[in-house]
Amino acid sequence: MMNWKTHPSFDGHEDVVFVGGEAQGFAGIIAVHSTAIGPAAGGCRIWDYDSADAALTDALRLSRGMTYKNAMADLPLGGGKAVIYRINTERADAFQSFGEAVEKLNGRYITAEDVGATVADMRAIARSTSYVAGIPKEAGQAGGDPSPMTALGVFVSIKALLGGYVQGRTIAVQGVGSVGYNLCKLLVDDGAKLIIADVNKTNLHRAQALGAEIAPVDQIHAAKADLFSPCALGAGLNAETIPELAAPIICGGANNQLATDEDGARLVARGITYAPDYVVNAGGIINVSAEYLGEAADVVEGRVRAIAPRVLKVLDIAKSDGITPQQAADRIVRERIAAAKRA
């Protein structure tokens, strides 16, 4: 396992904790990037990584992304993330043990669902800690699976970028898991045409039933469409794929879509409009924040719909200042974090 303080994606992380072991029946990492604005909040991702080092890289990148996402969304939260890369016991027992690790951080990290995790997993975590969200609450209270709200934020952003409507427009969606499928339903209900791809055949068949056309996984980014929506794993926009993009606009729910900062410039050079991922996909964490703070469910949708004008503002700043959309968003966030640290 690499030393996280010398890792290329370190970026000033406050803490990284390696959790689990043979006795606990799982192995994972909790990365706390920043608590300058509030407790570090971010979901727990379950994934079969090629190595523990690959898991560490993902945890660090995702954790930093949550700091930026939460700050951009004006939430009273910092950024953190957990990844679990091995489970070799009963799943509920593993998550209960993971909850014990979260509890030991004394509120510096709040977890919730991410890729591969479920509401049942969060219930298991809640046996050991109160620092968990994503659990259904009684009527009127915010809570439950945050992915529908992530999808809603992507949907309203797509509509804004396409001039306010999607009827008759073709959207290529890469990844139709929890977020991608909910997005597809919203798009179809509003009259959009879909081209989809997913490595998971079950996900693919479920979304195909909405009337979607299927593209090969390695060609979905090159599909001829009005907008390309990456909703799978990160780093899909890179030196190899960007020259092949056929859509003029990119707006999706995946985290860390740009493989490198240079890829933002590559998109600008091609005349492609890119909506920064962490601005677009904040709907889930907005729901998690409301749940954790004990707020009413009806406040969530309004906050999620406010993502769309925020996206347009970032793009306006990028255009007027001659910088990439990612640089414009990052600058706004760094100013907010610096102000919080001064305060």
C-alpha cells in the first residue's frame, strides 16, 4: 500500500484511515480531505479494484471531489469518501464493522450510499454509528437512496444546456446503474431519445425496456447525439476518447470525468461544452445533507433544481475569463474554502 502523504493525489488530505482486516471480514479506506466547512461527507463505494493502491487512488480523488462538490452546493459539509475493496464475510456483518470504523472518527466523516452500496448496507452501518445517511425516514423527512436526486440534478442541468427542453433530442448515456437509470426515466418521460451502454447486462436490459438504443461500451462516447452523459466510473474523458466524441455537450453524473486537468483544455479546443461533474451531480449529497441535518423532504428538490443555474453560471465565467469550465468551478470552490478557513 502506498504512503498516502506522498501519493500523487494527496492534495492536502487531513486523514486517511485503512479499515477492516481478517477479523472484520472486509478491507477498505476512509479518506478525509477537508473539514474546513464542516464534517467530511461522502458515500461508501464498493468496488473490485485491481489492487489496494488503485483503491487508495480512487478514495483520494473521490474525497477531494466531495470537498469541491459540497462547497459548490453551499452545503455545511467538508469532503470525504470511503471505498471497500474486499468483503469476505456476511455483508451485513462487514458493514456493521465498517460502521465501527466510522464511529471511531468521532463525526469527522459521514457516510452514505455510493456505487455498489445499498440502503440495506446503510442500515447495517447504522447499527454501529449515527454518522450515516441514505436511510429512509418517516414521511416528510429527507432520507433514503440519494441516487434519484443525483439523477434529477443531472436532468435539470441537461435541460438547461439544451435550451430548456429535451423532447426529440438524442442523449447518449454511459452507465445505467442507479443514477443513470433514474436519469433515463426522466429523459424518456420528457420525450428524449436514448442511446445507452453499460458493462452490467442486467442494468442494460432494464434501461433498454425504456426504448433505448444500445451502443457498445467502448463506443458510447462516440455515438452521434445532442449530448453525452457519462454516468459510470471516472476518467472517461481522456486523450484517447476526447478526439472521438461526437456530441457537442457533456453533462453527466459520474465523478472525476476528466482523467487530467489537460483534458478540460482538450474539450475547449474541440469546441465541446463540458459541465463540471461535481457541479452537476450534487443532488445526492444535497439529499444526504438534508437527511443528516433532519430537514424536511420538500426542501431537497428546490435545492437540486438550483444546480442548473449554477452550471450555467460556471460556464459563463469560464467563457468570459477565457478558462476551462473546470478551472472556473475550482476557483469558486477554493475561494469558499479559503473564506471558511479564515472564519
